[in-house]
Amino acid sequence: RAPCLQWPYCRKRCSYCNFNKYVVPAVDEAAMRACLVQETRTLLHLSQVQRWVHWRRGLRGPFGADLQPPHYVPYSVTSVFFGGGTPSLASPHTVAAVLEAVAGAAHLPAGAECTLEANPSSASTLRLAGFRAAGVNRLSIGVQVRGALPRPVPRSPLCLPLPPRGAWARGLEAALGLCDDHVSLYQLTLERGTALAAQVWGGALPTPSQDLLADMYQTACAMLVANGFRHYEVSNFARK
């Protein structure tokens, strides 16, 4: 009971990404908003977030109201996630419309986690305030560590050199200073059809050795455990 809605538009196509996304000059946001609202209602209906109950004496509904036979009682939606694409390119009005659709089809508690993936370049202070007013209470933002690399460094990872062990450890230290109680650590997968895969498989970009990758992974595991994280899955660590 945690719907994930996708805004499939980006300003550019990243070299490593094979997600379903589109780079277009303009978006018909009214039409896209209507599609997202309809998709939200349909998915919640098909996932049966409402349970069918039969009346019996003494059964009470929300706010203490008597339930008449038979009656729908909505399950609670525990969280809502806006992914992409780059959902921070959508307007706060679209996000609000989707959250209203969720609340109309199920019970959306006041404290439910509503997360929006955001790119800082498309998330001004005013826009973030609009998302907050729409109901978003959590942001998912990619963080880049660039201080240890020679400048200027492009933001695209297409031509970035592999960091040496010291830079890798310093980057992890910086990440630990920003994260809360969970870290996912996994190797980038080369996806067929992406520009990055074509360059690597064509020999234009080098690949790291398996020994170096293993050393970086073991370094990360040791640092995370030393900082109180429990290694509960191959790629996941948690402090709780």
C-alpha cells in the first residue's frame, strides 16, 4: 500500500540510464496530470486498498459512524513516492492533484511519508515551498562528491575517472555526514542501449578490475560497520 507514480520527463538523457523517459521541448502538463490522476485511482482500485466488510452490531466506522451493511472501509496508504524521470519538473499543482486522488481512494494519514525525487537544478526555493504545500514531506536527492577530482569536472558521469581508494573513502565519509540511518551501496550496471554501455563495450572507456571493485566494496563495508550500520543485505546497511 505504497503507490509509486512516475513523471517520465527529463531535461537531458543521462548516459547510464535506461529508464522509460522522454526529453521533449514542452509537456502538456494538464493532460499528463489527468493521466496520473486516473492511473492513481485505477492502481489503487486494482490493488484493493479498500476492504469489504459486513455490518454487525457495534461495528463502527471512521469518526465513530455506524456502518451500514455492506460497507467499504479504506486501508491506509503508508507512503507515496514520486519517481521518474525527474518529478521535480512537474508543477506542485500536479503533485497535489495526485495526492488528492490517493486520499480519495484510500486513507492517507496526515503523517504519511510523501517523497519526491528532486534534481537541485529544477527545485528552486519557491518550487520546493509549493511541493511542501502540496503535501510532500520528504525529498530524494542525488548527492555528488566532487572535491577530490580535478576541476572543472562535468556533472555527467560519462567521462569521470574512477576514484582512487583514498578519494573513495573520503567520498564515503562525506556521504555518511549527510545520510540518516540507511545506505544502499551497489555497483553501476551497464544497461544495453545506453551511451555508457556502448562506450565501455566499444573500448572507449576503461573498466575497473574486479580486485579494485572488491577492495572498494570491502572498504565501504568496514567504514559503514564502524559507523554503527548493520549489513543486513548484500547492498543495504541500516543503523536501526
